Amino acid sequence: MRSFERHLLALAGAALLAAAPAPARAAGAEEDAKTLFARGRELRSAGQCEPAILAFRRALEVYPEGLGALRNIAECEEALGLYASARRDWWDLRRAALQSTEAKYAGWSEDAEGRFRALGDKVATLTLEVRGAERTPNVRVALDGKPIDPRLLGVELERDLGPHTVELFYGGAAPLTERVDLTPGARRVVTLTVPAPPGPRAAPDAPAPLGSSSSSSGYRVAGYVALGVGGASAIATVVAAAVRASALSAVEDGCTRAGGTYVCPPELADEHRTGSTASTLASVFAGVGIVGLGAGVTLLLLSPSGQTPPATGNKQPAAELSLSPSPGGLGSRLLVRF
């Protein structure tokens, strides 16, 4: 029983010790807040609103009942052109003043509401929209490095003037980034589109096998060209032979043969030269015709069949017939390119 009594006394003593310093702690917090508030007022009077806001914030955190710090914060933010932040703090001050029972804060709620409404034309708004979010899960949007609640997408958000950075995270190597500069009264809309996922990559074309349709086509074209050259040469051979026969008939009638050659009077010299030239050409064309016809038939026989991918490049098969002087008259050459 004595043990139970001692335990009960210990608990009561602890409760008394915990409750006793509360007024002292509250008084100490208020004194610290007053010191911080005074420091903020000094900085503000010196025209240093930015560090003054930090001092007022600390004072408000230490002693939230001191609404003077919140009022000075809103006034400094308004002086710096931070209209969105000032409007939020003026509205917080209005709500806190309505709840306060301190006589010194009488009328502050009306002042705060008036300043809140007065800044309505100066504050800038930013609306963030995302398209294609259904293409990929876990799409996130950040504004100035801070995540945006998905429920706020498409809603006008009041933001302070100046540059802002919007980032869209969609699982890519780097987020999509958009920068916007807000001016007084601006109403900006930033739309970010999630890129479409890449489609399946096409398989590379297989290399054309030997004996493909490109080779087949080349052989056939060359074969037809060779047949054409051979046929033309055959016709030329017939014409040259006819000219030779006509000239030979005139020479035999008007010239005398001596030692295997014809001795012709001057008026038949042209006929003799024409016959010699026609004889040489007939021999050349006959040779070319035989080679052309033989090559054409051979190429057509060698031409493979089947359909395969077309060959690259623009080179076309071609055949070339050339004549050149030789000791015995004219020489011929047939060149086929593939």
C-alpha cells in the first residue's frame, strides 16, 4: 500500500511541475517575440524589408497571438511587390483579428479585408494545365521546385510577380520545363503536353541476296541491248554488202584485172573506193552482229527469276558499241556495263 501511495504522490508531483512553468513559458515567449518584433521594426525603418520579414516571421512563430508581426509582414510584402503573398497574409490577419479578444486589435479585420481587396487588380495569376496525362502514370507538376496538388491543375493560382519555373515530370530523362514572367494583373496560362511514347522500332531491311531482281533486271536489260545492237549490225551488214555488190559490178564492167587487183580508169576510182569501204564495213558489222546476238542470248539465259528488293543507286545497265581504226580496216568493240 505504501508503494501505491508513493507512486500516486510521484505522479501528482510531476503533474504539478509540468503545469507550474506554463505561465512562465508563455511570458518568456512573449518577451522573445517582442525582441524579434523590435528588430523587425528597426530593419523596416531602415528600408530593409526582406530581412525585416524574416524577423517578423520568427516573432509570429514564437508568439502567434502577436498580430502586429503579421500586419508588418503583409505591409512589407506589399511594399516589395509580392502582392500574392501580401493578399494571403492580409486575409490571415483578418481571420485572426476576428478571433482575437484583444481590444488593441479592434478594427484590424476591416483594415485587412480592405487591403486584401485593394490588391486584387495588382496580383497576377497562373493557371497550369496538363494534356496527355493519361499516356503515362505518375505525372507530376512542380512550380518553382514545389509540387503542385493535382487538384489545383486548371485553377487560377495567385503568385508573386517575377519569373517562375514550371516543370512536368512524366518519367522521361529530363522534365519538360516552361518559364513564365508574371507582371502586375497578368493572367497567364501554361499548358504542358506529355510526349507520346515512341512507337515500335522498324526492323532493318535485310541485305539483298545475290541473284536478286536488281541483277535479274540488269541482265535482261543488257541482253535486250545486246540483241538490239546485234540486230542493227546485221541490218547494216546487209546494206554494206548491197553497196559492195553494186560497186563491184561497176568495177568488174569498167576495170581490168591485173595481178589480183583492178586497174580502173579515173572515172571509176570513186566506185572502187566505195566498194572497198563497203567491204570493210560489211565485215565489221557482221562481226558485231554475231557478237551482239550471241551476247544477248547468253545474258537472257543467265538472267535469274524471282522478285527481290530493288537495288540501291541509280546506275542503269548500258551497252556501248565503238569502232576504231585497225591495220586491216576498222575494229569493233562491244562494252556492256551493269
